[in-house]
Amino acid sequence: MLDTCSKYKTTKLKNFKKVEFADQDIVERFIPQLAEILDLVDLDIEECFVSDESMFGDFEGLVANNKKLYSFKEKYGFIPESSQYLYEIAQKMVCKRKQ
């Protein structure tokens, strides 16, 4: 019985395609900023996969918290656009903080 199960699992796995995740080299430099961005749509960075290719629009189905958006705009002077990569927003946040 065990042989049958392991053969079945092995056969089934051969039919799956390899999953490749996008790079995270850039976003790894902006973890605190990404956490703040994701908080705008009430997500915890520890519960999401964010890559260098992730855009704010990827979370469009989630409703942004208006109070948090207002605070974000007051703090940084802009509101993230759905067409922006998350790392671009994070870079902009860092630059605004330095001013």
C-alpha cells in the first residue's frame, strides 16, 4: 500500500510544472516601508509574498483604509498609484523622509 501511494505521489508530481518566484533583491531593502504600504490595505507583510514585480494594483481587490491613506498622504505628500511597483513607492517614501 505504501509503495502504491509513493508511486502515485511521484507520478503526480512529475505532471506539475516548476514554480519560480520573482526576485526579492530590491524589496528586501525596504521591509519597513513595505509593511507600511501593505498596512494601507490592512495586510501584514508577514502574511504576503512581495517581490520586485509586485505592484500596488496587485492588491486592488482590497479596499484601502481611507483614514490610513489620509495619514500616509500627510506624512509623505503622495498616495500610491495602482500602476507603481511597491519598491518604487518605498523608495519615494525614503526620499520624502530625508527632506
